[in-house]
Amino acid sequence: MREAERRIALVERLRADGGSSIADLADELGVTPSTVRRDLQRLSREGRVIRTYGGATLGEPAPRSTAGDPTLPAKRAIAREAAALVQDGTTIAISSGTTALAFARELRDRQLTVITNALDVATTLWDREGIELIVLGGVVRPRMHSMLGHLAEQATHELRADTLFMGIGAVNVDQGLMNDSVPEILIDRALRRMARSVVVLADASKLERVEPGFVFGLDEVDVLVTDASAPAGTLDALRAHGIDVRVARVDGNGAGGGVSR
């Protein structure tokens, strides 16, 4: 990974997690801690990050940052379990969102073709030896880094994927899948049309909520990966719709600790 690209990846990681240690950043990027320190020093001089003891945070808070997000361990566990569903050599699509980004981080050493409309997913996977990356063009949604609009949607007509892995704003047994951004739902639908199957990544806080933008119904969902705090009754109702529900468990260290169905 080139220096400029590595620094972009550092900023994106800090934007997603709110802050991180040098050791974790080095592990994420596959470089030495001394390399991360040099990059953070330069980013700090540029005013893009704030150095902390043993790590860094973003220079300014960003909307939808996961800093202090109590669901972050669940999202990481969901990402690990979802990554176990991916077979090397396949073509997958990844939507935008914090859980989708966590999922992308689990794929960096895999052999895959990845289609995405999310810039942070793209920066996580570019220059990875085993990843053929296809990025949809379009109008960038501020702070969310998703690409929307006619250009992004038109590109999906030329592409096909085995599976779409998508984050979502809300999953409701009666209302289906929803997002908080109406423009976002159009690209979500377009991604769905180009994929043979759909895996939804949704922590328990997303279940039984209602958001203004309807994406599509539960009949379009093949698998839902959530966490162990999800209400049992809701999971049973989702299974009754024919969805393969997988429950990722978080161990005491915040890591994935197995899956139940």
C-alpha cells in the first residue's frame, strides 16, 4: 500500500471507530507500529488527527462516527460471522454503513471480486493482492461516503454478484427493510437486483425499528446476521418468513464467540 493510500486508510479507520491504538492500526494495515507512528505524526501536523497516548483520534468529530458506540462489539462479531459465509473465488457486493465496513475489514486477505458503492469499503480493500475491486461511481453522500444517484445505479445494470452483504438502518417484521436516507434506498435496491442472494448485517438495535425509506421486503432476504441481544420473539418471526437467522455472540473481549441459528 502506498503512503498516501495508507494515510487515507488510517483516517477512515479512525472515522469508523472514533479512535484506535497504534498496535491495532498496524495490525489492520499490515505494517509496523513505527510506520503507523510516522503516518500519524504527519497527519497530526496536517491537523487531520489528534495524537493520544499510544494512538490517535480524529481531529474533529464526524456524524455517524462509532466513537462510544455501544453496539461496536456486536458489529464486529456480526462481521466475523458474515465473513465465514463468504467463499473464496466468488463475487460479492457490499453496501455502505458501519457494519458493512467492519465486514469488509474481515475480507482483506481473501480471494474475491468485490463490488461496492462505499468509499470507506473501497479504501479498506484496495491494493489487497487477492481482491479485485469494482467501485461504483456516483455522487458522494457527505460523511457516509456512499456513492448514490444515476451513475451508481446505472453501473449495477452491467454487473452481477453471487451475494450482496448489506448494512441496514432498520429491520421490521411487518415493514421489512428500511433506511434513514431516501436517496440511499435506490442504490440499495439496485445492488439487490444484481445479486443472486442477500445477507443482511444488523445488530439488535436495528430490529423492530422504523425508518422513513422503505428498501424492500423480507421476502428478498436470504440470511440475517445479528447479535445475541436480539429479542427471541423477533428472531422467531424472521425465521417464519423463511430467513436463515444467524446470531453472532460476543465474548468478554468484544470478539466474535460463535454463532447460533
